Amino acid sequence: MTKRIKNINRTILSDKYFTLSQVKFNYQLKDGNWVNNTWEVLERGNAAAALLYNLEKQTVILVRQFRLPAYMNGVEDGFLLEVPAGMLEDDDTSAAEAMKRELLEETGYKIPELKKVYSAFATPGGSTERFTCFVGEYTDEMKINKGGGLETENEDIEILEIPFTKAIEMMANGNIIDAKTIMLLQHAQLNNLL
């Protein structure tokens, strides 16, 4: 912990699906003065995401699903195009293994190897969530089930195989607006994966 923070007092405001806490603390400004702060922090846990790409076909796999917060913030139908992603669970041994599980559930692809690209905070001003992002190559033979998500979680995921050049266009024209998806597509573009 930094020496510029002391007297941390956390109160849980809600603990349903995620934990919302109110945190009161003292913070030392760069001029040496101490101030009192109160923040609300969403404690979401950590997550993983992956961009699947096919070199031969020059395609990527994206998923389309309803996102209530996006709908509430102006996305007309609430559906976003995204890379497959999911929350890490307490018993996950690694983000890569968790992501392989999510890929199988969401897309139906059993991916043998993922390459870690980065680990970053999604919205550090209000959430503890850190995303670990991967890229992985897929082939048609790796598709072992229909995907679409888990019925027990009411997931309703559409799987899309899109030409990489079209995905880049969709990002540029505002049809892809999910941050982790944009960063992974840009990574693929900058590193000439396709």
C-alpha cells in the first residue's frame, strides 16, 4: 500500500451479483496536505477475453449479445459485438484456462493454445475489474459444439465469423464499440496477425 493512503474504512452497500462498497479514506496530496475522500467502488472480480482468428480464411470470431448497461446508455437495441469474454471464478487456476472454458461455452470452439496479450484495468476510476486478454488461432475442426452460452445463466449469444478487414471497418465506423474488442482488434492489426 502507498504511504499516501491511510484510515481505509469500507462499508458494503450491496452484495448481490457484484459487491458495491463505499470506501472512506485519507489521501495525501502532492503538496503534503491530507484530505478526506469517499468513493464508491464496484468490486467485480477479474475477467478474461480472447480474439480468435483464422489465418487461412482471414476471419475473426465475435459474439453478439444483449448488454443492459449499454442499452441504458444509448445503444438502441442493447446488442454489442464483442470478443468472447467471461469472469474468472475462485477456483480458476489461470486466466488462460478460464478463457478456454468461456470460449467453449460461448463459441463452441475448443482452443488448445492462447497467447496472452495484456492485462489491464477496464474502468479503474470506479471498478476493481482487471481484464487479461488473449489471442488464439482457430480452425473449423476446433468447433466441437454449437456454443451460444449457458442456458442456466440465460445466455443468448450469437456467434459471428467475420472477415478481419470487415471487423476493422466496423470498429472504425462505430459498429464495434466495446473497449476490449477494439483493443484486441487493434493489437491484431498492429502486429499483422492477419
